Amino acid sequence: MSRPFRFATQTGPFHDASQLRVRAQEIEAFGYEELYSSDHIGMAAGLNSVDPFVALIIAAEATTTLRVGPLVLNNEFHQPALLARTVISVDQMTQGRLVLGMGTGYAQVEHDAIGMRLRAPGPRVTRFGESLQVLRELCDIGSCIFDGDHHQIDISELGIRPVQRRIPFLIGGHGRRVVSLAGQHADIFQFTGLTHAADGTPSGGGFGIEQIRERAAWLTEAAGNRNDVIERSALVQVAAVGAAAHAEAMATERLAHYADVIDDTPFILSGSLEQIIDKIERLRRDLLISHFVVRDAEGFAPVVAALAGK
């Protein structure tokens, strides 16, 4: 049986408490189930650099059911035991509505901005896996003894417990090792379609449907008997609902670059309301993707309303 559709948004403003309260209430009223922040520092204008957790507490206080989380934390910035303390504290402050989004980190410019070395991809993914294991144990049972390549943890009692029995982990990524780690640890796996240059600059090099199918197979293989409990998600890069919005989007150089994959990729949802609904239903049927994160909450709201409860 298919999972019901769930929709989330990654949109602000996160820098103004009064505006955020109103915004969070609007997002909840549209029918979105989750609001996500981001985890960036020293980046160009346009990317939110507010602490990824602080604003979420305000958003949760202003709403009744809206779940909140970072999408996604740069694991390189965080020590897992200290992060576990923060995560559990935020889960308490939001009455058990936290979703923990995690990624390996990728942007050289961010690390240069704060004088922090960005590990090579191999050690970075190894450290990510170690962090996930430590976080899972501390969040679930409040203790962890771990001796790895990057982390040495000896905590018999963290002294704090989450409201949720299990804080859901959302893991986003594209490479095989990250997908495999998601199979072991994720409650939600997010297809991103993003590949990265040597300096971490992202591009949609993985938007093609065959690449997504390949990663879906990797996830299933790595998950084993966990396969049915992992929700599949897509981080939508472009959402344009309706003739006018679709025409405007198609006229951009960005979408022209992906013209050959638009019909199938989950990362671009553009067209009439009926066309987008049909595509989303196909994605759930063919790839089991039932969770979609968009950035244009208002523009995509008609899709959310049309598929509520389905």
C-alpha cells in the first residue's frame, strides 16, 4: 500500500520572529506538514544564515501541528554528542515535532569563511556515518560508547530525553555511500539530484530518471529489512504551477538546461495543476516518493490542497 503524500517547505523569513510566526501559521494553513530551515555560514546573499534550530522553536510555538527541522545540517560543523544535546532540547521545546535533517556538508567557501578544514569526500562520509550512529544511540537510549576514526564517545547517561520515542532522521544525498548510510539510519531518505564540483559547488548533474532509479535500488539494497520503514523524499528545485508560472520557468536558462529530463525528474514540478498531480502520482507509484519539499509555499499550495489525505 502506498504511503500518503506529505508536503513540506523550506522557506522563510527566519530572521524576524514576528514575521516568522505569521509565516509558519500560513504554511500550516496551506496544509504543509513540515517547515525546514538551512545550515549555512559565510555564503552569498540569498541563502539563510540564521542558526538552523533557533527559529524553528518560534515557528513551532506559533503553530499546533507543524513539524520543523533543519534541511540539512552540515555534519562537518557539528560534534555529534553536543549536537544530540541540542537536538533533544529542541525536540522538547517543540513538543516532539522535530525532524533532524542531516547531510555530509560540501561547500568549500563556507569552511574557508570560518577557517575550518573541509575533509576529502571519503573521510567526510566516514565521519558522517560515525556521527549518525552516535546521534541515533544518544537520541534513542541516552548513552553511547563509540571508538571510531573521527569520534570517541563515552557517555553512560546524557541526562536528557526527547519527547518523541524516535526522532526521525532525514538523510539527503546522491553518492552511493551516503545512500547506503541512509539505508541503515534514515527514517526519510531525500533524493537531491545534486552533484558537486571539487569546491563543493552544487549542480543538477543527477536529475536524470535513470540516476534516480539507480539510487532507489541502492537504498533498497542497503536498507534490507528496514526498506519499508524508510519514506522516500524529493527536494524540489523548481516548482511552477499553472500556465503562466510554467511559461515563465521554461523561459529561464536554468530550466532550458534540463529540458530533456523535465518530464520525468522529481526535482522539477512545472506545468498545469493536473499535469503536476499526475507526475507526482507517477513518482509515488514508480519510485515510492511520497514526500516533497518545495520552496514556493504559496505557488505550490494548490497541489497540496488537491492531494491532501491521498
